[in-house]
Amino acid sequence: MGVKSLLSKPFAAWVHARQKGWMERPAQAQQQIFHQIMKKAANTAFGKDHYFKDIQSHKDFVQAVPVRDYEGLRPYFDRLKKGEKDVLWPGLPLYFAKTSGTTSGTKYIPITKDSIPNHINSARNALLNYIHETGKAQFLDGKLIFLSGSPVLEQVAGINTGRLSGIVNHHVPGYLRTNQMPSYQTNCLEDWETKLDAIIDETLGQQMTLISGIPPWVQMYFDKIMARTGQHIKDVFPDFNLFVYGGVNFAPYRAKLLESIGRKIDSIETFPASEGFFAYQNQQEDPGLLLMADSGIFYEFIPAEEYHQPNPRRLTLAEVKTGVNYALIINSNAGLWGYSIGDTVKFTSLFPHKLVVSGRLKHFISAFGEHVIAEEVEGALQDAMAEFKEVAVTEFTVAPYVSQNAGASYHEWLIAFDTPPHDPERFAKALNWHLRRRNSYYDDLISGNILDNLKITPLPPDAFQRYMKGQGKLGGQNKVPRLSNDRHLAEGLLEVAR
């Protein structure tokens, strides 16, 4: 055992003990954060506009501060981009995390001196928590790779600006710098395919122990390694034993990734975003993600079915229940107030408060009132693949096909198969049945002959990669929407596949 792995264990025990303290009293931790951030932001432009000094309770806050998305807060963000101080949080942001929005174009999310520890410490603690739970720390003595965006930052009103993963790269602890891969020069490459080839050149022959990234881009890394070496990943990197991921549901990618690796390995799921690091998996046998209740963010939860109503309930952590889809709203020391991040979550347990990410508010199909969400299509596909064990899926998305003829409309599943089903018709029927079982509205529309059964359109294995490349979104933090309520993405994929 090396020095790093040896020293990590007492540090991991200390982090776990501190974590246990707020896990047992999450409501108190949240209440303390609420008062801290309200007090500190009282003299900002936003705080004055919304009478923070008069707010004594969450009920007062709800009356004073509406729920907004990026567009709703854009006037304040635009003032920050002009260099104005004390707008949403005292002073100027330390960084802007630059991210592509589906409706807002490029978004500039502030990260402050007070909020950067949320991103850095939460990622660190996810690993330390794993060490404390399992006793496995040897991965710290090998090479660690984080497949991420470029760390090159630009200046916007004198504020360092770039992708979140690139910003975080500047804060990797010094004791891990000697382990980190790829090199800084390679990480700065913008073209994803060029960068991936360079990463493979650097990592082949190295003692890789931890690999981290968004699953589809990690799979692309694995595919290229296997094509170059003719070996499974376990044979190329025999010491690789920990996979850290986030950004998308791992379930649709799990089978192919494990097949590529060639053996089972431990994994840690995380829930990071440009707006904050919200949760991570703290137990190997429990897929639920522990909500970071003591990390500078005060959370609110709106029942998803109420989100578009005029006055939806805004619940605190003390009021949530398991098994309910909630829109996640944050208020933070980054200066985000009543901010809807667009994700929906579902609690799997209380005390500790653990959740899963169930979908996106804007990613659904409801062309006929069915309101099918990502959790349902991912679950249906996972169930169908469990029946048809030969099937391996590279990527997929679902879109409505609307016909003027009664009963001729349907959901089109565009699936890039790595291994297609032996009987495509039986697989489609199974997939349709599992979706009907998960969504009663969809089931009713099928039964009433309003919708026809779903149709599967198989695509080449690289279709999604080629589409994302054409959109300038290949690699990094970019993700393919699981569902669309229109056919823009579907038609783009079909055009690429022709």
C-alpha cells in the first residue's frame, strides 16, 4: 500500500464522521444554510429587490422569491457579465461555468469563492466515502483519468469562464496531480476525436486504477482502446477497479460497459451540474444518491405534476416523501435563487435522504397527453434488455410520430444497437408492454386506439456520435436527450443515418 492510500483512510474516517452528523439532522443543516445565505446576500441587488432583510422563514421566502429558470434570472446574469458587483452574491463570481442550454443558448452560471468548495469537496468526499465503506484505497496509488472538457478558460468581464469540468480541473488537489491523466496539453485539445486518440496514446501501458466520465464517452474511449489492442479493458488495465460517473442514467450503458471491461468493478454514481454538486452514491449496494444537505445549497422540491401550475407547493427537505417525482429547486451561495435546474428527482429513502435522478422537466413526450418521462423509457428498455439478453444498446432517444389518421400515431424509438435483437418484432412488443406497465396514460391511449404500438428504428452504432459531432457537441459533458416532444432530434439522426 502506497503513502497516498495509507494516509487517505484516517481522512476518510474524519469525512464520514462529519457527514454522519448532518445526515442525522438534515432539516437543521438546511435551516442553518438558509439563514446563512439569506443574511450574506441581503445587501446584493437581488436581495434588495426581494426584501431579504424582511424574510424570517421559508414561507416568507416563497412569497418574495418566485421560481425561475435561467431565462428568468437572465437580467441578473447579464449584469454580472458586464462586470457589475454585488448582483446575486457579494462581489464578483470567481468563475462562469459555460454550458449549452436547449432553450437559452449558451448559459453562464456563476461560481463564487463560497460555492467552489461544494464542487470540489463533494467530488473528493465521494471517493473518501467509498474508501471508508470498502477499505479499498489502492486506486489512489495508480493513475486516475477524468474524461472532461478543456481546462482552457476565457475571460468574460474579467471573470474566468469555461466548462465546469475544465474549471474543476484547476482545483484537483496537489497530491493527485502526479496521478492525474491525461496531460494538461492533451486535456486542452478541443476536438474530441483528436483528444481521445491522444488520451489513448498516453494511457496505454499506464497503471490505470480509476476512470471517470459520462458513460457514452467512456464507452467511446473503451471502444477505441479495444479496436487498437484487440483486448478487453481488464487486460489492458488490469489494476482498473473503480468507475466514477454522472450526468446520465447508467442503466442503459451498464451491460455494454461491463462487457467491454470484461469483469465486474466497483462504481460510484454522482449528481453534479454547473449549478452545484448535489448528491453522490455513498453505499455500493444502494443505488440511491445521498443528498448533500450541508454544502451551501438550500433545496426546495416541487411535485412534478404541480410544476406548471400557478402556485405549486415548494417543499423543504423536511417535507418530502419517497416515491414522488419532484422538480429540484436550489438557492445557493453561488447566488442562485429559486432556481429550477430542470431535473426531476425521486427520494428512495429518508434519514438518510437518498434520491435518484428521474428525468428532465423539458424532456418528455406528451403529444397526446401521455406525459412519458425519461425514467419510464429507461426503465422499460432496461426491462426489455433483461428479457433479451443478447441485446446491447449504444444510445437511444424517443420522439412522437404524429399522423392525421386515427390510431396511426406512435412513439418512434431510434436505437443504435451494438448487438440487435434476434427477433426485432418480439423485442418491440416487449418494450411496448413494459412502457405500458410503467405509464397508465400511455396504456390508455394504446387501449383506446389513439396511439399505435411503438416502432423501433435501428440506427448504425455510430449514428449518435456522428450527429453530436455535426452539432459540435461530441464528448465532454454533452448528453443526448432521452425524449423530445417534437421531431427535431429524430429527423437529424435519420438524416445522419441515411
